[in-house]
Amino acid sequence: MALLAGRTALVTGGSRGLGRALVAALAQEGARVAFSYARDEAGAQATVGGTPGARPFRVSVLDVPGTDTMIETIEREWGGVDILVNNAGVSQNLPIALMEEDDWDHVMDVNVKGTFLTSRAVLRGMIRRKRGVVLNIGSLVSARMMEAPVHYCASKAAIKGMSEALAKEVARYGIRVLCLAPGLLEDGVGRNLPEHRLADYLKHCSLGRLGKLDEVARLAAFLVSDANGYMTGETVVIDGGV
């Protein structure tokens, strides 16, 4: 039997990269999947093309009324959200000396505040139903000392801390919260790194390669399934052995 048969999942930032792979992996395991995206209409349609039946919502994670409307629609038509994957995120390859206050605010807002706002909206229904799983997509930079933009590192460290605190808070309602921290992947943040940074990462990676999107997505599908029902509050690292 599929791991997620009969479940409904919502993935934020599902129009490209890891988000698209997450939508596909959750659907392959039997879940009905909705996803949000901010602007990339063509990317959203490509996600739907790769995962027929996936439902797109053009909603920024910082749009509170839009997020509330999306959740209300899913609850009315599909009966609620059983699985939330907070994947939407941004980064900028900037040293702190060149970083403007707006740069810091943008990364922290999307990565941290967006996770908070979406989680808050979804958790109201999960608490009423006394079940659910929240999976926050973090990063290896929250678990290792690495050369990476400080605002991105700070945002992902905040995601790790938020996951731990939230897991403790909502466990009484039968809700699990986890954080998945990938290393560099073939698509995503790694695409924007200079060659010397990629070479340094691969030198320290035991498996000697970048991760694949579907490898992370398949792990995510397991983490949010009942087969992993005794894990909460943990950050799971998938990095090829850095």
C-alpha cells in the first residue's frame, strides 16, 4: 500500500526544483497534493504536467489573506490538510559587507516568517482534527559550519529551532513536526555558487557528488508517513556525508 494513501498534502514553493520533486513524490505515495507558488506560472503548469491532479494556488507565503483562502478551499473541498511541507525559500549569494537591510529582511521574511504564517494557518485545522504532520525544509548550513550567506544561514537555523519548539507545543494534539536539512543539490541554491565553492563541497562530501532532488523528496515522503510515526522534533540531514 502507498505510504500516503488517503492523505492530503500542501507543499509551498512547488513550481520548481525541490518543491516540484516533493509534489511528485507525495503524489506517487498516494496523497492528494496541492501546492502554492508566488509568480512562476509556467513552472506551476510544468509541475501539474508532471503530476496530474496536483492543484496549484498562486499565493505568496507572505500573503495572509491569500493563504487563509487557500487553506479554507482545501479544507472545504478535500477535508483538510494532513501534511504540510514548508519548502518555499530564497537565498542571495552576498557577503555581509555588501548586504543591505532589505536583503536581510527579504530572506528572513520568506524563509522564516513565511513558514510561520503558513504553519499557523494549517495548524488550526490540524489541531481541531488532532492529527497532522509538518515538515520544514531546512538546510545543512543549520547543522554544519559552512561558507554561506549569513542571512540564509540565520534563516535556516531559525527553521530548525522553530521546528523543535513547535514539535513540543503541538505534540499534545497528535501532530508531528520535523525538519529536513539537505546538503547541496543538483538544482536550487547550488546552481548559483561559484565553482570553487562547489569544488570545496564535493571535496568534503563522502559520496563525492551533489544530491538529487528525488532522493530528498522520497525521504520527505517517508518522514511524513505513519511508517515514521515515532519521530518528531528532529532535524534529519541528507548530505552525502559531509
